[in-house]
Amino acid sequence: MNPCPCGYRGSTLKACRCTPDQVARYQGKLSGPLLDRIDLHIEVPAVSAQLLLDAPPGETTDSIRGRVVQAREHAMQRQGKPNQALQGAEIDRHATLDAAALKFMHAAAERLGWSARSTHRALKVARTTADLAGASAVQAAHVAEAVQYRRALHAAE
Ligand SMILES: [Zn+2]
């Protein structure tokens, strides 16, 4: 979704002329319970066509795919299902956080006012982040990345 009705809120390309009221109404269209069910919230700033054309080539899709397939296989071997399908006690069993990661997750959940569902979803994303990094335990850095994926829209309020 766009950040506001005109699409330029927070952009350096063009000034946004939406009123705070219009922005609040627009963002309010996505209800909390619906947002809760979307695992990854990522803010993508608008870029000029020139910047896009001048950008150096990034990592290839093939190489990224390789890492994703490997992480998924890891999860399947560990628990017989992808991380996204973990439920209840399975999350506690397979997405074990070390002490620092646990502290970080508690602080984030409290500060961002997460529901139990949001927290569980973030835990599963953290498990995936750890799998992508080839780590057996979920560490604070993995939790920090997962937290970022659930805060983009809140930070824009
Ligand atoms: Zn706007």
C-alpha cells in the first residue's frame, strides 16, 4: 500500500499534500487484526527512474533462491514442517531464543504493543531469519531483524 492517498508521504521526490486526517483515514483502512496476519511489513521508499537505472546489479535471484531452499530444508529436517506452520508449543520447542534474544523480544513486544498473535508470528519470522543465517539457535540479531518487519507501519504513525 502507499503511505498516504497521494503516495508521496516521506518521499524526497515530491511533497505530500495530504492532511494528517486523510493519512490516518487512509492507513486505517487496514485494520489491526488484518495487519496482524501479514508477517512481513516492509517500507519501500519511492526512488527516481534515474536512480533505478544507475543502481549496480544486486545479488541474483538464483543465489537468493539457493539460500531460501537451504533454509527451508533445514526447517523441514528439524520439525517436519515450514516455520510458518509452527503452532503453540511447537514454536517454543523449535524457535528457542537465547537469553539476549528473549530479552529483546519481550522489550519489542511491550514497546510496540503486540498481541500474542503478533509475537508468535515475529518468533516464527525470527526462526526463519536464523535458518537463513545457518544458525541453530535464534539470537538477538535474528529477533531484531524480525522485529523490523513488524514495525514499519507503526513507525509511520
Ligand atoms: Zn500524501
